[in-house]
Amino acid sequence: MRAAASFAVSLGLGLAAAPARADNPPITDRNYAIDLYDGVAIGNTTMIAMGGAGAALINGTAGALINASAIGVRPTTDRDAWSADYHLDLLTGRYSSDYDNNGVVAPETGGAELLTGGLGLRIGDWATAVTVTTQAAPLPGASPALTARATRGRIVVARYFDGPALAVGAAIQVAAFSVSDPGARLFEVTGTGLALGATWLPHGDNLRLGAALDLAIQGGQVTTAACDPMSCRGFILPGEVEAPARIVIGAAYRIAPTAWNQTVATPFRDEHALTLAADLVITGATANGYGLEGFGDGVLQRSGRSAALSARGGAEVEWLPGRLRLRGGAYWEPGRFDGVPGRLHGTVGVEVGGIDFTLFGPRRLRFTLTADLAARYRNLGASIGFWH
């Protein structure tokens, strides 16, 4: 069983801003789609501290957020016939000045707050998990004030095949999106999609490879019961909402006295180790897509005109076996909006092992601090959970 509970605070750096929204045309009809896109690293503290790289590295329910096969990869210390796993992470970016990198600096109260959790069960070589991610953010500049909320739920099934040392998984993803003002909900939309993943971890080796595919989620018709879609409290509602398709290819390599991909007889692998991880993330284009904050301001800010490419990488050093791990990394957040360049993120993290105790087997507390820094974006995290 694994627990992860993290708290993160984001502070915008307030560096130079980009084009004013006045350069964008006003919304005059419903022939546009809201582009639901996340360019920053979202996951547990390990993944964020290692530059957002996790497709081949992060296991369990936290890993299932990026790779559906992750729930089927056993920790190397897991020798039981069955095991359970869960995680809980909270990210708050309410003080960011440009959380989504749309080039418009807003008051430092407009960042998103995100909560993700999961519960998983493995029996033999089969594993299943349910994960939920919900994200809420005010729309700066909107009058009346608006709040957008996106919720994604995944039902994941995975299986590990011992012969080829391969874990494969599939997930059904359901997404719901809504925009509300203080009085009522303006509109809502739901959609479903399919996610696939695989992780190869050759026996007795130190290399792991991972790949994941999320198909696009097209919400289709926007529904509202509160008002006329062409004049809903002063807003012209979008025709649809779309979460773009995503492909992730990742690799991880561990250098230590013992080979990585083997089951060990001890409850912890307390040894000096260096782990390297890298991901390549390709996010598809969104036809006729526009930014959410532009909608709140009554303008069309083009988003997702072309595919976005993000390179991510990081390293972890177990400096004091069983007691101290240091992490660092970097990733490129590509520009998604017309005329707005991407930005480089630097990430760091430290994990300290604490008290050993027994609770359904040997356990060790761990405390983690994490930081993700970029122009107009700062994500500081702290978590407490179990050492793995």
C-alpha cells in the first residue's frame, strides 16, 4: 500500500507579459471550441521534481494518470499475492500571474487549483484502478466573475506478462467541464475517451521504457438550461469543448549496486542509486480551438493551432540509502497560443526518510519538498507519505 498526500503553492514570478487581449477579435457566434490543454507538469512530487518525466518511472495509481499500464507494474519490494495502492495530491496555483502561459498577466489570484486521487488493487498479474482529477480556476477579467471546473475520471485495467516483462493497460476516461458564475451554471459538457499504455522492464536489467496514448475527448454539444447560449449573462457560449489527444514516450535508467528489474527480499532497497528519466510529450492540435480565459473576456484567443512538443527529463540520487533522495530536472512548456512563446521550467526536490514502523508490514515515513519554477509560474510542494 502506498500513500502520497502533497500540498503545493504556486506564485507567479510576474515577469514581462505578452500581447494584450485587445489584439484578439471579439466573440460574435458559437463557432468555436474551448481547448482544454495542460502544458505544465502535473503528478506526484517525484514526477514534478524530475522535470515532469514519469511514463516509464512512476508506478501505481499516480503513474496511471499518465500511463495506463503503470498500475500493473509491481514495486520491486512487493512479493505478496495481492496489494493495494492509493495516492492523493493537491496543487494550488491561485497566486500565479500566468498559469496557462497564454501571455496575459493577470492578478495573482487567477491560477488553477487541482486535486487528484486514486485507489488501486492488484491480484496476481492483474490490476485495476480508479483515478479522479478535478481542476478549478477563476477566469480573470470576466464580468460577472466566472469559475471553470474540469473533472476527469479514469477506470484502468492492466496486466503484467512475465515472459516478455511487459505491462499493458487500458482506461476509459470520462471528462466533465462546466463554467459557472456566483448565481448559476452557465453551461456544462461531458465526453469520453480511451487511453492505452505499456511499460517494458526487461528482467535483470536497469532500463525501463514506457509509452502512452490518450485519444482526444470531444465533448460535443454544449448544454445549458440557464439561458440563451447566444446571450448567457453577457457571454456567447462555445459550440464544443475538446481535450486534445496526447502521446507520451518515456525511458528510465537506474545505476546501482543491484539490477533494477528484479524482486528483492527486503522491504526497502536501501542502496546508493542514480535514476535518470526522460519523456517526450506530443499533444495534438485542436481544430477551431480557443483559450478559456479569452472566453471569460469575450474574445477569441487562438489555442492549439498545431501540435505541441514537450521534452522532459530529470534525475534522482539516493544520497543516503533509505534516508535522503535528491531530485532535479527541467522541461519545456511549449507555446499553445498564437504569438506566445513557450517557457523553460526548472524543477528540484528533496525526500527525507523518517521513522520506521509496522502497519500491515514494514513502513517508513517520508517527507518531500518540491519546486517547479518558470517565468510567471512557481509551484512549491510539500508532501508526507510512505517511503518506497
